[in-house]
Amino acid sequence: MIPVAKELGDFIEAAGLLEYDPQAITKIYKGHPLRLLRRLWQTLIPIALFLLSVGIDKITGHLKDENQSKTRAKEFTELLVQLGPAFIKAGQALSTRPDIIPPKVLDELSQLQDQLPGFDCELAMACIEEDLGQPIKNIFLELDKEPISAASLGQVHKGVLKNGKKVAVKVQRPGLREQITLDLYIVRNIAIWLNKNIKLIRSDLVALIDELGKRIFEEMDYQNEAKNAERFRKLHKHNPQIAVPIIYKEATSKRVLTMEWIEGVKLTNLEAVKQLGIDPDKMVETGVNCSLQQLLEHGFFHADPHPGNLLALSDGRLCYLDFGMMSEITRESRTGLIQAVVHLVNRNFKKLSKDFVQLGFLSEDIDLEPIIPAFEKVFNSTLEIGVNKMDFKSVTDDLSGVMYKLPFRVPPYYALIIRSLITLEGIALNVDPDFKILGTAYPYFAKRLMEDPDPQLRNSLKEMIHDGKALSWHKLKGLLESAGSQNEFNIELLIDQSLDFILSKKGTIIRNELIETMVRKLDNFSWKVIQKTNNSLPKKLRSKRINLPLKAKKNNQVKLENKKRNNIINIAKNIPGFKVQIILKRLPRLMFEPEGRKMGVEIVKRMTEKSLIRVIKFFAGVPQ
């Protein structure tokens, strides 16, 4: 076996770092100034030349030209690729930071590919043997020397284990840890200088680099990736539409990862997907729903769902690959995100700005007054067209402009969420040019909002379906329809799902609103009957207290309520497949299920109370 690290002349101190530690890295490279100076020459000179050219463009006014600014942004992206893995990862991290990078540069960075040429195959084989501690022939029946793909951190070889299982073997680039630690040391010191000397930069660049360093070290530990894959598999084991490759732990180490070989096609290869007999649109919908489940239910999500990491399988499943870049989102942040969506849909920008404080985008002592009109400007026009037609990329681009100008700080988890969703939307647009991720995501969001028992989300649900203090039937219907559209549209299924929810423990709020509304309607109806009966009596027997006319304002309110009720009926009639018999068939269920009976008892109880109050008022001589 070839001792790979010694063969490359790298520092054993850096090779031994298993976790990102800025102090330990500083100590290592302060003791090796020649290596540091050599790498500084390789990195700082190209960076300085690029910045000089940008500075000249700014002085001459060329940077204001749209094409020139795009050219410079593209050159910056290409420069990062030339500088190596750490700079590529830094560029990818910056591509989700609208609080630091101008929108034009963000566009180019978002296209930054994590692809590099493969390394020497003999070194790859030597690395496998060194890390697994035995000759290749003792582990594999076959192992192709030529890689099938290569990225910034490693490359993949196809092989067959001794038990005959086909596998993909990912091997890390020799000397990668040493190169990464040195580059992180350089980039971190650049960040320290920028934070001290460039006052326009509001965000803590050093914290950003430290977060990046932590994530890269996690990615470089293939045993950590193996754990991520196993955790992801367990979370999605009940989902028949999702596949996760098996990890072979006996052939896995910190620099070698052996997993099940998966035969599939990329989602972007539409013809190949169709040849499998699969509808690409259905596959994209599966991917979106799975991503939302990761974000809003599990809180553990795949942060890098690019085309190479998502495969369509012949049995119709969607397979996820590469679990090096995973992230977690706390329960509080998940709840906060859903609340923010509620406030956005309701156009309550004041509460939305407070949500951004809670989510960590804005400091608690910030003045929110300038934030509210900025949100109105960004979201009002897009909300006019409806959530289903909103362009996610356009919305995030507009929001990026606001974040760049105002004192926002983008939390790491949010940056990865946006990267994940934008990447997913890019894949979907390749399948369907009219695809809108927000429109596809909203039904899942609606279902989640209605089913989640979290007390804060119960309040958000109440807020979502109310207009002021009254229940909005139109909003409730829209939310139920969205939740029901998770499956193929079926009016009977939608009504059954609505009843399931209303009669469940989770439907308490809506049941109370329905009881309140029914009591009010029955009370109004009974009073009208009493009035009509009173009017039909001889004049001498009529009660003047009963026959008082309603105030004009109240008449208008009644007309408005009737109009709303008629609108709901008309909307219901226009739903494909709607029949009154569908509702009548389900009345026995309302009468015999425990919660339905309770609703009936409560309505009778409240109506009795109201009737007694009317009788007491009548005999007391109080006008009705």
C-alpha cells in the first residue's frame, strides 16, 4: 500500500484534523510559512488582478453596463473554480446570501458547478486500500479503475462486492483535507480583514466562513454521510415513492464510501424518463412533496438536490443520492416559516416583519418601519396573481434586493433551504416550463397547517381562515380544496377529508366556528319566523317590541352575509362532480359520530339559552 498523504508531501497535522477548528488550523500554518506563502501567491494574485479589473470598470463607469457586469460576475465564478474545492464551496455558500452579494453576482454563483476533472486512478486505488486497511481484492470482486464521475471532493468508481452486490465507491481526493484547511485559513483571514476595513459589509463574514468550514469537514467525513443516508432512509421508509441506496458499512471509512449501485436516469433526461413509462410531471411532484416533508415535518433535509443526485427508477420511485450536504431546521423555525407564509398570504406585512425577527433574519432591536413598505413593494404585485402562479425565483430575486439594501442577516439553514428549492425548481422547469413551485407546494402547506397540532399553528390556522373576527367561508373552502388537491381531485374525497378533519381532535377551532355560525343563522331564522308570525296576527294582538325594524347598517350587514353565503353555494355548484346528494349522504355521519353529536348538543344548548334570553327580555319589556 502507498502511504498517500506522505506520498503527496502533505502535513500530517492537517490530515489528522477530524473536525473544523480555526485555532488548530492557525497553529498548523503559522508553523509552515513557506507552504502558506506558496498558496497565497497562487490565490491572492488572481483575486487581486480580478478586483483590480472590477475597480477600473467602476471608475470608468463600465460596471453600470448590464452586459459588462454579467461578464465580470461570470469571470468571478470561473475564478473560484480555478482556485479549487474550498473556493468552489465558498462560492456555493455565497450564492444563497443575498445580504452579502449583489443580485447579478448571485445569478452566476447559483450556476456554480461542483465538478472537477478526476484524479490519478492509481492514487484512488491506493487511497481505498489505505483507508479500508486491506487489499482491494479482499473486498471487491471487481472495481473499475476509471471513475464514472468526479466532483470537487472526490470521484466515484463502479464495483462489485464479494457477495455479488453491485456498488458505487466514492473516493476522496488525496490531500484534500490539507488543501481545504489551508484555503479555509486564507479565506478566513481575508474575511477578518474585510470585516475590519470594509464598513459596508453588515454580515459577519468570519462566522460565514466558520459555518462553511464546519460543513465542508462534515462533507469530507464519509462515515458522517453514511449516517445521514441511514437516517434519511429511516425517515422515508414508509414512503413507497422514495428510494435511498443501501450503505455497506464494512467497505466504508472516512475517505471511502461504498453504497448500493442504483440503475436510474436523471430527471432532466425527459426522453429516458418517458421510456421507463413514467410521467415526468408526477416524478417532479413527488420530489417537491418529499422536499416539503423534509422541511416541514422531519426537519432534516437534503440541501443539494441537483440533477445528478435525483434519479427516476424503472419502478416509478424517485431515488436520492449523495447525503454529504444535509441540514437540520428546528421545530421553532419550521413553525416560524409556516406562520410567515400565513402572514404573507394574508398580506399582514407588519406581522411578517416580526416573523423575520423571530426567524433570525433581523436583530430584535431593529426598526421595522422601513421593512414593512419594502415587503409591500416586493409582495403586493406578486400576490395579486395568486399563490399558484407566483414565480419563486422572481420572488426570491426581489427579496434578495431588499435583503442586500436593508440590514438583513441570512441564517445558514434558510440559505440552504432556498438553494434546495431553487435547484428543485430548476429541475422541474426543465420538465415543465410553466412549473410554479409555490403553486405545487401550497396544497402540502395547507394540509400541514390544518393537521399540525402545534398551538402556534392552531392560531395561524385561525388567522388564515378569518376575516377580522368572523370565519371566512371562502378562505376555509380554499384551504380545504388546496389540502384535498394533494391527491387527484375528487369532490367526494375532498368532502370526506374535510369531515375527517372537522370531526377529529385537530378540528376543534373549525367546529367551534361552525357551531357559532349555525347558532347565529338559526337564531336569525327563528327571529324572522317570530316576526312574520307577529305580523300575521290582528293589529290589536301584535307586539310592538317584536316588530321593531332593523337598523340600516345591520340590514346591509345581513345582505352582505347572504351574498357571501350565496357565493359559496354557487362556487360549490361549479366544482366538477358536486351534487347536493353528496352532502345529504354524509349527514348521518355528522349525527352519529361522537364529535358530530357533541356539535348538535352544543347548538341545541346555545339556541335554548338564546330563546330563554329573548323570553326574559320580552316579559321585562326590553325591545328585541
